[in-house]
Amino acid sequence: MSILWFSLVLVLSVLLDLVLARRNSVLPPLPLLPVPSAAQLKWQQRELIMFFHFGMNTFTDSEWGTGHESPKLFNPSSLDANQWAQVAADAGFSLVILTAKHHDGFCLWPSKYTDHSVKSSPWKNGCGDVVREFVDAAQARGLDVGLYLSPWDRHEKNYGLELGYNEYYMGQLQELLNGQYGRISEVWFDGAKGNNAKNMTYYFDDWFSMVNQMQGFINIFSDAGPDIRWVGGETGTAGITSWSPINRTSLKIGDGSIIGYLNTGDQNGRDWIPPECDVSIRNGWFWHRNETAKPLDELLEIYYTSVGRNCVLLLNVPPNSDGLISKTDIDRLMGFRSALATIFLVNLIKGAVAKGSSQRGGKNGGFSAGNVLNNDLQSYWSPANSDENPWIELRFSKPVKFNVVRVQEPITLGQRIVRHEVYAELTDAGTEGARHSGTMVANGTTVGYKRLHRLGSVVEACAVRIHVAKAKRLPLIASIGLHFDPYSKGQKL
């Protein structure tokens, strides 16, 4: 009997503990719709994607081919997709995208729907498949794969015949996405078309439906999404204000009048379609002998104005006519990787004490200011619902010197911050130990996945405060970083 009684008491005790734990737990805030899908979230966290423009234009010194080039011109002497993939992996990229077909219509795989492809070229006696070699090389290094298939085709005779060409294009999409090349993580559409091109209506909605049917965990890029949108330019620069939400009904592929809207997004947008910044490491998209890679300081500025403004950077690195990435481009990429590591691998807030203006659920609610000190974007600081002047402060035991401020929102719950300010409690260089508070060192509008402020000079501070001046509903902050960028002109510790 005593054993039964003891067991009953033990069960009741456990149940009581569960009831009390539930009663004391604080529920998370509701998401602010729209929010990213799982595929969009993975894409955003990549930050860097590499584009490979390679094809007939590589051998004709062109950017837009005519479609009348002979397939015999395509004959790389040393094509090595393993080199491409290794360069991408070494440079810190996790997704690589290949131009399977550009505007000239030449296909880098042996499409059964046209002879204007590698099967009609002297490369590997017409038995080669660049897409296959590209996919195999990427997968061997743990890289995900994307493909670009140009809707505009200057070679195909059916182009201009609405039904005929849309069926032709759909057939080529099926060849690339039906599984023979494995899992494809991003498919790239654009609306580029020459002024003298034939009038053509593309069945984008039909294509998109087929893409999603064949590849379940894929992101579709175009001017209008539906998953990733063009940023509105090819300089690698997003808007100073950069919302992931936008209204897809206001977008149209190939419509140049909406570039400003694409660039900034929409605070009241109903669709989560984040922007992708595409830019080439050289001036052109295809390799040209007389071009060189952009200097390191320009690539860093592109990073700050793309990834640092809630975007993913799609950096094009064109293989040369031998079928290899040029050594000068590789050296620049490795310098870029090293510079990013130098700047961002060290977070100067280590050891800081975090304090918020308030805290959802109180001291033990689970949404403390201390959550911003780690890199886990699933944990975050949340003020109380009643907090009308939310801020979060980091205080240091000794002054820190920095010239980059990083702020990140937990975008799984939506994008919320409309305007924010960064204040520093500065150390007065003229008086040892003296301080003056409330100096604004940076301010901006949106944050999103990541906002980077590259300051004009080095700041030495005993404390840093992020003030959310305006937000859509309750503001949430997942991570804060202070970093030192030695590559900014004139920056010295």
C-alpha cells in the first residue's frame, strides 16, 4: 500500500509541476504576416550566391548573342566544372547558378528539342553536357544548384508563336527539372528582351506551376517573384529602405516602370518576396579578355549595400573561353572571403551586459535582452506589448572600438522595424574615463534579415543603444553585432 501511495503522490507532483510550468510560460508574439516559407528562409540565410554566365557569348566576345552563331564556335579546351564548384565553396558560397540557356538560344545540355546545343559542337565530339558536369561538381562539394533558362530565345524559329514557343520552353524546363539533374534550389527567369524582338506573351503562371510540381523545395526568381524578386538594378545595390513584403499584383515581369518599387518593397505588402541583388565581378556578365575583376573595396561596398540591406547577393563570376575561372578572379574572390571573415568573425559585444526598456513576460519570460548576444535568430528580445519607447542597450566593462553596427530581426515572425537609431555612450578621448551619452552614430529605416551600418569613422564606446523609433506592431531583435572593418579608408585602431 505504501508503494502505491508513494506512486500516486509522485504522479500528482509531476502533474502539478506541469500545470505550474504551463501557467508560468510566456507565449511568443503572433507573427506579422506575410512571413517567409522554409525555402525562402534557407535562401535568405545563404547571403551569397554565385552566378556562372557561360555559353556561346564566351566565345564571341558578346553579351547578347544574335542566335545565328554556329555551334562549332563552342569548344572550351579545358572546361572543368569541378574548378568552378571548388572556387565557389572556397569563397564561402553555398548555391551556384548556371546559365543553361541565354538569349542566343544555345543550350548547354543536349536538349532533344533543338540542335542548337552542345550536341552540335566539337566539344567532347558532341557528347558533352555542361549542365550535368556542373550539377555533379556542385553536389560533390555540398553546394546547391540553380539554373537560368532565358525566356527570350533569338534562335528558336517558334519564338513569336505564342502557343508553339510556350510549349517549346515548357519542354526545356521539364528536361532540366524533371529529376535527371537532381534537386534544383533556384530557377531564374527574367524579362530581358531586345527592342526589335518579336512580340511574345510568356505563360509564366503555367511555367511556375510546372516548376513547383517538378521541384517541391525550390525558389522561383523573376521581376515578380513568386518567391524571390529582382532588386531593380544590376549594381548589387538595394534600397536604403528594403522591405521583403511587396504586392505581387503590382509587379509585372519586364516592366521597367516599377524598378523603384522593386528596390524598396512595400511596408504594407501582402506577399513575402525578398529581393536578390545580381551583379558581376567584372563589368560584363560574360568573360571578356580585356576586363578585370572589380577591386576589393568595391566588392565590400556591394556587400554592405546588398546583404547589409536585407538582400542576398548574387555575384556573377564568368568562366573564360578555356572553360576555367581566371586566376585573377579567383584571387579577388579569396580576398573578398578573407575580408568578410576579418570583419565579421569577431563580434565585439562579447562579454557585454544587455538590457531592454522592457521585456515580454518579465524577467523569466524567455524574451530577454540577452538573447541578442548570440547568433541564434530563433531566439530574440521582445519588449512588452505596452512599451511605447522600445530600446535595447549593450554595456561593456571596458570601451570597445568599432565602425560597423549589425542589427537583425527574427524574420520567421515577419519584418517589423520601420525606423531605428543607434546611440553610443562615447569615451571622451580628452578626459580619461569621462563619458558623454546619447550620441547618435547611425540611423536607418528597415532592418529585416540583416542591416549593416558602416560608420564614417571609428567609434569608441562604453555602451551602445538601439532605439526602435517606429515599428509595425511589436518590434523584435534577434541579434546585434559590433565589428571593426579595417578596409574602410583611413580606418585604424
